[in-house]
Amino acid sequence: MFIYVKNSSNSKKKKKAGWKQSEESHKKWLLSHGVNPDAPKKRKEFVAYTPPSQPYRRETPKIESLNSNNFAPCTKKDSQRYTGTLIKGIATMHKSNAIPIISDEHAIEVAKMRRG
């Protein structure tokens, strides 16, 4: 079953009384402002693009940096390594949390927490 609905936007609306007078007054108003409503609309003329002869560059003076004459080479930072004896090992607690073990007592406490 098909239902056809007429599209109201395509149909012309009925003009009310006095529409000619209002249209004439509007044309007079347009003419008083320098617009001719009966003139054909102007098309924009095609203008071909011409690239500039030289690329645009900002004209800024070259400003020397503060220490431009003092050259100091950058060196690579030494990698950090643990060299002390404070940490004895690493324990795994709940859900793979790694914690450092500092003493034997601490290791026993962690083991008791894990196993009850």
C-alpha cells in the first residue's frame, strides 16, 4: 500500500489582497537606494590566478643569541645503576604489583600477606 503526500513546499502560495501595491512600494524603495530590481543579475568575471613573482618573506633583522660565540658541546648522561645494598630483592603482591624487599623481615611480612 502506497500513500502519496503532496509536497507543500513545491506548490505556490496564494497571494493576499494588496500584494501589487506592496511590491511596487518595495521596488520604489530599492530604486531610492540605488538598486534596480529589473536589471539582470551580474555574473562574476573569471580572473585567472597569477602566482607572485617572489615568495613572501618577512623582513626581520638577524638577532644574535646571547652566547653565540661560546660553544659548549653536549654530552650523553651516564645511565643510572643501583650500586647499594639496601634492596635485597623484588616481591610480587596482589595483581602483579612489584614491591622492593629491604630486609628479611619485610620479605616474611609480604609472604604472610600473600598466603594468609
